[in-house]
Amino acid sequence: SAYNPKDPSYEIKEFVIHPDYNPKKSAYRNDIAKIVLKENLPASVKIYSIFEGSEVKGDVLRFGFGARNKKNLRTVITPKFRRLN
């Protein structure tokens, strides 16, 4: 609900897509990537940990910027977190 397309964006240096991701079969399974930014985030950007010890706390958000059904979609999904591998 706080997404604003006019907010500043940050340039990505590199990214790694999960090796088990298969866009033709995934149904979102392993649809995740690790990103590295070109610069550190400004101090004004707050990061909230969702992992404490062996427990996951807080919300997990899934941001999508890819294509499904031949449409380029931007989505924010709040999935139910089931387990940590």
C-alpha cells in the first residue's frame, strides 16, 4: 500500500535467480532472486528483519515485475510464510 512509482529507484549491480526456478513450470515456486545494488541504500531507508534466531517474524512481501500471460505486470503479493529451508 506504500508503493509509489515516483519514489526514487536504486540501480542494480548484479542479480542471481534461484537455480531451480523454471518460468514455464514454476507457479511461483523458487521465483526469487538475490540482488546487489550499485550503491548502499541511504540511511533513511529502513530495513526490518523478519528472521530472529529460528523464528520468522513480520511480513514477507513478494514484488513482481515480470510477465505472465503475455502481460508485463507489477504486483505486490503478501504470501503466507509456511517454513524456512
